[in-house]
Amino acid sequence: QARARHKKVLKQAKGYYGARSRVYRASFQAVTKAGQYAYRDRRQKKRTFRQLWIARINAAARQNGMSYSRLINGLKKASIEIDRKILSDIAVFDK
């Protein structure tokens, strides 16, 4: 059982540098930490992309003499339900 567990961890640590890919104790720590980073960053990715979309929409809105908040408010009042991802695509590709 222990051998199977160790093999599994070492397989996950393949490609890591030095002892992290060869020694079980080091590789276990590295794999655990990598899992923590992956968990955290899956959530962070959503925030980061939303920030990017808002920055792009804001830039396009200001080129057309309007602020981001006014644009979003206007869209909400007109009950236009386009999400920020699509709005940013429109801002980037339709010039």
C-alpha cells in the first residue's frame, strides 16, 4: 500500500527539479503545495479575468466618451443582459 501511494506521489511530481521529483518526502511536500496553489488559483483566475474584461470595456467606453459605470448602468436600465466577457470581446474585436 505504501509503495503504491509513494509511486502515485512521485508520478505526480514528475518534471519537478532535483529531489522534489526523486525523494518521496520532498515530492510529497511539493505536490501538496502545488495542489494548494492550483486550488487557490482556480478561484483567482475568475477574479483576474473579470478585472481584465472590465479594464477592456472601460477603455472602449472612454474612447466613445463614456465611463464604464455609466455604460453598465445604461445597459441595466435598457435591460440588456450581455455579460462582461462578451462586452469585452465586442470592445476588442469590433472597432
